[in-house]
Amino acid sequence: MKIEKAKKLIEDKLPEKRYKHSLRVAETAVKLADIYDGDKDKAELAGILHDYCKYDDLGSMYQIVRQHELNSDLLSYGSEILHGPVCAVIMKEQYGVSDEEVLLAIENHTTGRAQMTKTEKLVFIADYIEPGRQTPGIEEIRDLAYNQGSLDNTIYEISKRTVLHLISKDINVFDATIGCLNYYNYSDQRVKDD
Ligand code: DGI
Ligand code: FE
Ligand code: FE
């Protein structure tokens, strides 16, 4: 899909605030791609499209999970976990997006996962640090991402904060979120395979 078409699709579907967030995520992902030698075109396209299903009806999202035999654990969660995986299916099936890295980056943008591709990492981080985000302590994460030279350490710090936040509110943590946290914890003594 061409970038202009992707922008139009998001502008027509999402509220203005969310459209602007999508543009900022894309810009941030491109900036990170520049620093970390990623694919700017893939990062930009995934960044624009990642929240396309953010406000979709939950029932229709569950239907897509069943029809496409996605991870059935998704059925125990709400739209905050479903909108990524469902968007990846819709982009592939209805809009002909075929690039696997772009689809994975959309699918896993909320939770992350173990062994992410470069584009997944860029979009996962960009979604968290785009300039409109005002989470407490966000500057520390921005500094890690822009100045400390490690995508993986940045991912770990984001995952850690997300999991601590969820637990403090007694919200269930999705398996992939934990997989991401553990995989990118370089303080743990494990041999990494990439
Ligand atoms: O869609 P955005 O708002 O741009 O951001 P996002 O897709 O990263 O969604 C963030 C939300 O997802 C935030 O409220 C925390 C939630 N989240 C992330 N990991 C998990 C989770 N919620 C649950 N229940 N479990 C998780 O593992
Ligand atoms: Fe999202
Ligand atoms: Fe987002």
C-alpha cells in the first residue's frame, strides 16, 4: 500500500486526535529507523496503519479472531489487546498489505513479543515515545531510544513499565507482553539467539 493511501484510510476512519497520533508514530518510527538502520518505508507504513482498528466493535473483532483462528487467548481480552492483531488481518485480507514485517509490526505494536523484527521494534517504541505521549518518566525512555544506542534496552524498559502499571491496577498481562519482558531482559543470564 502506498503511504498516501494509508494516510487517507486512517484520516477517513479515525478521530482527528488518533489520526495525528498515527502520523506522529510514523514520523517517530522513521526517525528511529534512521538511527538504527531500519527500513524507513516499512516503519512509516506500519506506523500510519497500526491503530486502524482501535475503535472497532469488540464483537466484530472477536469474530475475526475466531474466523482466522488467531490465538484464542485474545478472546479473554478487550480492544486494547485485540486492535493490533485484528488490524494486521484486515490490512492483509482487505487492503492487500503483504509485507510480513509491516504486518507483524501492526500485530504486535501493543504487547511486543520475544524476538521481534527490526520494524516491530521501531513501531513498538515509536508508539510509546511519540511526542504527544506524556506518561510519567517518558523522557528517560526517549533518552534511551534516541541517545543510548539500544533498541532492546528501550523495549525492556517500556515492557517493564507497562507490566508494573498493569499489575498495580490488577489488570491481566497478556502472554506476549511477558514474553517480550523476559526476552529483552539482558540482566538475565541467557544466551540470545539474535
Ligand atoms: O493504541 P495506543 O493507545 O496508541 O497504544 P497501545 O496499542 O500500546 O495500547 C496501550 C494500552 O494497552 C495500554 O492501556 C496498556 C494496554 N496493554 C498493554 N499490554 C497489555 C495491555 N493491557 C492488558 N490487559 N494486558 C497487556 O498485556
Ligand atoms: Fe495501539
Ligand atoms: Fe498507537
